[in-house]
Amino acid sequence: MKNLLSIESLSVDNIIEILALAKKLKTDRSFSLKAHLKGQIWGLMFSKASTRTRVSFEVGIRQLGGDAIFLNANDIQLGRGELIKDTARVLGRMLNGVIIRTYAQNDVEEFAQYSKIPTINALTDAEHPCQIICDILTIQEKLGDIQNKIVSFIGDGACNVAVSWIFAATKLNFKLRIGAPKQYQPDPEILKRANPKNIICTEDPNEAVSGADVVYTDVWVSMGKEAESEQRLKILKNYQINQKLLKSAAPHAIVLHCLPAYHGKEIDDETFEAHANTIFDQAENRLHGQKAILIWVVK
């Protein structure tokens, strides 16, 4: 029994194993539909809204022979103040695993500690590990091995997706460039923990994208940051991915977006549509990557 709580906590071998499983699941239908979770019931405990994460996990669990229960945190006693550790000790006696999408990273870690069942971080304010696994799968499909590639993240460089990219770059030996305004640069403590010999942070988006193989963006106003919306849109307006910015990237560069996309803000409509096939392959890979994670945590 294992947990997937962050990219930071995974070893290189863990990541390689999950990616290999994901590739096999996508290409080998007989393996993909094997009842890896036969007889298991998993809980999806979500405090944040979701489209891709919820659907891909529910579909994935059922395709692997299990069943899923959706638990909106506001509809269970957790929403009325029950302690995480008490909820964990109850659900740990009734479920085979839990997938959590919430705000505090500590809540996911505490749940894993007390439930003693496989626990998967489906997004916290600190990290978004499932997304990065599926993104790397997409890069492998489009460009081959990610090692020595240049991945450029443009926008809010302190967000959970950017943080997960930082730890992934350290472990998988690719170059990461983060283009973000001063206010949204990564936390120095995160960079220190990652030991980032191959990570460059800059306030110049053109410098960040120069020669890049992958150009990546995320929403400028993440869930829980809505009160900062006006300020964020004003500060980040020069960090849009568009055709002008992509001229600095490598000719073969792909554009990725973890969705939902706000056309005309972090990415313009023309660029989004020009790279839509890749972006929606990336979205589909949430299913294959997360099925791999489910198999990996119960092995």
C-alpha cells in the first residue's frame, strides 16, 4: 500500500514506473480493462470544484473494476467541523482508498497518516501531482523522453502546478524556466528544497520561452484566489501565451494548458485553437495517468 501525496515525495523510480503503467494502459486495451481494483470501493473527497479530475478518476476506477463514491466535503461531517483525523479513521475502515482535492496539503497528509489506506492528492494549494504525471506522459508522446528538454511555465510561478513542475525538473533532469512577475515568483524555500541546478526563474517571458520545447500555462486566478482577481489580471497581463511570444520558442514547441482555459487571458484564442489537439490529448491523459496511479498505490 502506497500514497501519492506530492511530486516531491516520489522517487525517480516511482515516477518512471507510473509513467510506464500509464503508457501501457493507454496502448494495451486488455491491460487497461483488467479488473485491477475488483471489489474495491474508493471515495472521492472534494472541497474544490472539478471537471477533469472528478470524471477521470470516477471513470478510471470503474474501468479498473472498482466503484466510486463522491463525497463533497460540505455534505459530510467534515464540513461541520469534524477533525480530518477522525474522518480518516472512519473512512479507513469502510473504503479501500481515498482521492482528496482540497486546499491544505497538511489535510491530505494527515488523512493518509490516520486512515491507513491508499491516499491520492488530486490537488491542494501546495501541489498538483496527478496533473504533472499526465503532462509528462503527453510530452513523452509528442516529443520523446523529457530528459534534457526545456519546459517553460508562464504566469503564476508560485501556483501548485508550477511547484510540482519544480520538483519534477529536479527528479527527471529536464530544464525548467519559469516566467513570472516578481510578485508571483516561486517561494525561495521551495527552490531550496528542490536543489534547482536546472531551473531558471525570470520576470521576462521571452527569456523564459527562448528555445523551449514545451510552453505551459495555467489560470491566473486559482480557486481560493478569487478576491485577488482584479490585481492578478492586471499584474499578469503581459504573461499571456500568444503567437508573438511563441516566436521565441523552438519551431517544434508544443503548448500545454491544464485547463480550464480562460481564452484571452493566460492564452489567446488563436494560440489555444492552434494547439487544441495537443491540449485535449493532455486532458485525456488525465484518465490514463490516474489509472496508472491507482494501480501503483495498491500494488
